[in-house]
Amino acid sequence: MSFQPSAQAPLLENSSSIDRSPRQASGGLTKTGGFLAGFTHTLQPYIGCRFACEYCYVKGLSVHRFHQPPANWGDYVHPRIGIAEQLRKELTRLAARNELDQLAIFMSSATDPYQGAERQWRLSRACLDLFQEFPPGLLVIQTRSPLVVDDFARIRALGARCWLNFTLETDLEAVRQTLTPHCPSIAQRLAAIQAATAFGLQVQITVSPCLPYSSVETFGQQLLAQHCRVIVDSFVSGDGQAGKRTAATATGARYAEQAWGDWRSEERARALYEWLEIRLGERVGWSQAGFTALTQRQ
Ligand code: SF4
């Protein structure tokens, strides 16, 4: 494959002020519900996320609020060393009870499993290797990082059980740079999505949260051209607390500075969803129902 994520991704691993200290994992799978109802577990190979999206709701969760020592979101990423060993124990127990098919795992909800640290630690890869041995009923990998291309063969080996969710919130690079300056560019993400589908992976593009975009037709056609399932989400429907978590971030201030209108409005996200629904039918989903639709198909 000619696509080379390592050469393209701005994964910010050279800054010296970042806390990258490893933390021992006390477990692998975490039971889940709420927004991810339908999934049985989440899996977080890292604590923290160097992508540091302005709107990230994880900033409001206890994993960040009680982080020691206190640090800004984005200024730490702890590899959860030993996670593969913990996961092996858990999967062995589940296999003995013949319960692997009942697993629906979301990797990850509070970090990006393919941020730059993965290049060094390969914890997400270690988990994927275990899933070859203990295949779960459903594994959804959520990322915005082209680094995932390094594991395409492992993902494909899981067949219909595994989906790659790839985040693409807008088609406007200026919007991406304003709210998520440390994330891979739109062009890098589109290249990774195209590489994934060419490789034969099952891909969902998650427009989550839907940020200001050019026009319904332009962004919509760009999404259609990828031949993937699509999920469209908004801050209010998608942050798990009807927008309260987003309100605690600087997202509103950025919207005001840029004259982007009310960040709470779902009008443009809905317009994009409805345009796509006409053309994709059940292959497009809205917010929570979209994220959990795959769990209904098991
Ligand atoms: S990539 Fe995901 S987990 Fe990381 S900062 Fe952005 S929204 Fe949060």
C-alpha cells in the first residue's frame, strides 16, 4: 500500500512538556451503557488524548477532572501498560462461558486508540491481536487518525465482526484548524478512509459532532463518494448530557469569535442527515441511534 500515515500524521509526539508516563492497567473491558447502550463494553488503551479537541466531552468526565497531577486536557497521554494481559484474562473467562459472541466492544470512548503514542506502545494492536484469538460479536474502532492504516490487516482479519468508525466532522480545513488544530487534516483523513475501503474494511464515517461545513451538497457529495455508512451527530444530541458537557468547553466562545452562529443549533446537522438519508437510506444514522445501530444487527 502506498499510503504512509507515519509520514503524514501531525501526531505531536515531540513536545517535552507532555506527561507520557505509563500507568498499569487494572482491567481491560469496562461495562458501558448510556449513550453507547447496545454496546456491552468500552476499551481504552490510553488515558488522555493528545488530539485535544476543543469540544471533547471527556474533559468533563472524572477520568480527566480527577487526573493527578492536574493538567490540561491534551497535555498527557498514559499508555495503559499491561492492558493486553488483563484483556486476555477477561476474554479467556468469557470464552469459557461461551459468551464472546455477546460482546459488543467500542474502542474507544475516552481516548483515540490510534493517536501518536500508539506508534510507540502498540497497545491497540495488542488488543486486536487478542481479538483474533478471542473474536467478539462486534468490535467498533473509533479514530480520526491515519495511523490505523498500520493495522488494516488485523481489522480485516476480524471480518464482519469489526467496523472502523472514522471521524470527519466538516469539509472545511479552516474549521478543523480552529476547533481541532492538533488533529490530522481533512485530506489525511479522506486518504485514510479511501485506503480502508480499498482494503476491504467496513467503514462508518462519523460526522460527530457535525461542525460548520461548506454546503449540504458539497459535503454530502464528498461523504457519498466514500461509499461508507455515515453517522451524523450534533453537540446537543451527542455529548451525552444534552449539550451541558459541550457548554463547559470553549466551543461556544470559538463559535462566537468565528461568527458561526449558535453552537446549540442542530439545523445544519439535521439538514446534512436528511440529505444523506434520501440517498443512503438505512446506511445513514442520527446520533445515538446511528452509533448503536450495528449492535442491533448482531
Ligand atoms: S480525538 Fe476523541 S478523545 Fe481525543 S480529544 Fe478528540 S474527541 Fe476527545
